[in-house]
Amino acid sequence: MANQYNKSFTETLEELVSGKAGFAQGEYFEKGLYLEFDKTGVLQLVNGRGTSRERENAIISKGMVTQKYKTFNVANKQEIGLKD
């Protein structure tokens, strides 16, 4: 069974902070975008579409909080939606 978008924003953050998961993607994110905490503990929005990962600080908005998420431990092309 494929990883489903069934976690709330709070549940997702808890998994990322605890180390249970390394990455998360929202159901309305563009393909290739996902969340992770950087080494300093700042939540980052990562663009994995190019040859290098572009990172920026995530802005927590109403849209971020209200959508559902999936979490995962390997941010490969299939998991982030760039490959079927």
C-alpha cells in the first residue's frame, strides 16, 4: 500500500521532530516539494526537482496547517512525486 496523505500538520511535525520520519509532503504540494528540518532545527521547504536541492525556510500558513501529509524516510524521486 502506498504512503497515504493521512496525517495532520501537528502529527507530521511530531514525527519529524522525534526522528520517526525524516521528510514530509503535503497533499497540495507541487511535485518535488517536501519538508524537512535542517541541522539547526529550522523547518525547510525543499525543492527536489533540479539537480541540487534548493531549500528555504518554510512559512507556516493556514494552507500548510489544514492539508494532510505523508511522511517518509527517503526523499527519492518516486516518494516526492517525480517518478511513478
